[in-house]
Amino acid sequence: NAGVTQTPKFRVLKTGQSMTLLCAQDMNHEYMYWYRQDPGMGLRLIHYSVGEGTTAKGEVPDGYNVSRLKKQNFLLGLESAAPSQTSVYFCASSYLFPGRRDTEAFFGQGTRLTVV
Amino acid sequence: SQQGEEDPQALSIQEGENATMNCSYKTSINNLQWYRQNSGRGLVHLILIRSNEREKHSGRLRVTLDTSKKSSSLLITASRAADTASYFCATESGATNKLIFGTGTLLAVQP
């Protein structure tokens, strides 16, 4: 039972390079999220998706793009990496409790990205 | 800006003592959740309290919610060294079910 899997776990990029972070979940969850975690800042929502084919901006979307072509996958893209994007990135997925509007999120183990 | 602010930022206690951490938020919510993060790991859901609830218990955890003050507290009773972790509150608001997290409290439980 894999849950939420992020690839890669570590990456070093040069300024201006591009990359895609992959998040995969095997729980058939509708909702998926990308967060970044920086010291003293907690987790900040980058983008999220409420279902296959949908995406929406979070708190800090600039410099990132996302796609949700398949329900189980949520991709986060950096088109031109900047040192300010050095961070730990977490993906999460969640489901709606039956008959309720509440969700509980399940997190991946994180991707540590350094932009030099 | 982030929805939740946690207080204190860091807390150090002895094993067996109780730990209390607080969360304040800015807008009306559907529910508030608490998560735990061990160093270098992803977050794990602990407990959820809905906006029409005032208190909830789960094992050694007790959560309260005061919507008039837009605040919540998490109490961990009889703490153990294994409780050492960062604790985050998160709120769900509106119809989008997006989770917005606070800045977290780093709890250190000394054996």
C-alpha cells in the first residue's frame, strides 16, 4: 500500500533549468495538493486540484505550473528555476468523508530541491 | 498570507508533562485539523474538529475550538519522547476543500 509517492526525493538544479516533480497516489483520492515548506514559514499551498483535469492556484503559485491529466497523478513544473524556489516540496491527496464536506490529507515524503 | 499562526513556535517539556499548543486563524472555517511531522518526514493527520464542535478527544490528544476567537488548542497529555515532532494546524474553508496550514510548533519532549 504505497499511499502518496513523490519522485524524485532530492534534486539540485542550476538557475534557469526546468524540472517536473511527480506525485502519484493509489487511494483514488479526488483532491491533490502541492506545498512548499521553508524554515519558519510552515507549509504554503502552491497549487491544488479538486479532480482529474482541474487545477487551481494556492497561496504561492508564481513560478510553478501543474497538471492533473490522470486522477492518480499531479505534476508540479518549474519552467525556469530560481534560488528562491529552494525548498522542500510536499504533495498530498485527500478524499471527502462520505456525507460530509471534510477531508483528511495524506502526505508524501517530500522532495528536497536546491537551486544554485 | 497563511491562515494559521501557531503559538508557541517551540516548546520543550519533560516526559510525562502535558504539552499545549495554540493555533489562531483569520477567516471562517469548515473544520480545523492538526497534523504531526517528524523530522525529515511528511505530515500525518492527527485529529479533525468541525466548526460546530467545541472539543474533541483522541487517545492522549484533546482539541478545542473557539470560533468566536478564531482559535484552537491541541493538548497532548502524559507526553513521551516519541511525541517529539512539529505540530501544525490546518484549516478548510469555503467550498474548495483546500487545506491551509499554519507555521507550526516544534515540540521537544526530554526523556
